Amino acid sequence: MLCYSMFEKKVNGISHTPKNAQYLGKGVLERDLESRFPDKNTEIIMYCGGGYRSALTCDAAQKMGYTNVKSLQNGYKGMIASDWPME
């Protein structure tokens, strides 16, 4: 499982991130996703502050042929409320 932050960089640096999460901004998803993950069956969980941007990026990834992408419901706020392990 890979967890990707859809926060923009200026927001991403403010908060802690889930362990092993990587940054991939919404603005570069289409440009960078295929080079990072050529296997379109890779499980990718995307998140943002509240779940809206990550839902949009999941839709874009699915249109690119990715079959195992998910948007984390309630985003970062949901992670904090669920005591998700942070770095």
C-alpha cells in the first residue's frame, strides 16, 4: 500500500504525514503517476485535507487506467481522528 498526499506543498509542510506517505501534488498527478507506478494494479491510497482533492485525483488515476486507487474518506482530518500513525 502506498499513501499519497494531495496537499499542495505549502500546506503539506505544515502537518505531520502518515508513516511512509509520499507527496504527489494534484497539479502533477497526470505527469508523474505513470513514471512512479508503471504497474496500474498497485494499491494507492490518496488523501488531502478533507477528501475532495483526493477524490478528484482518484478519478483522474482511474481514467488513466489505474485499477486499485482509493481516496481516504475525510482525508487528513479523518486520519487524525482515527489516530493513524504519523511521522
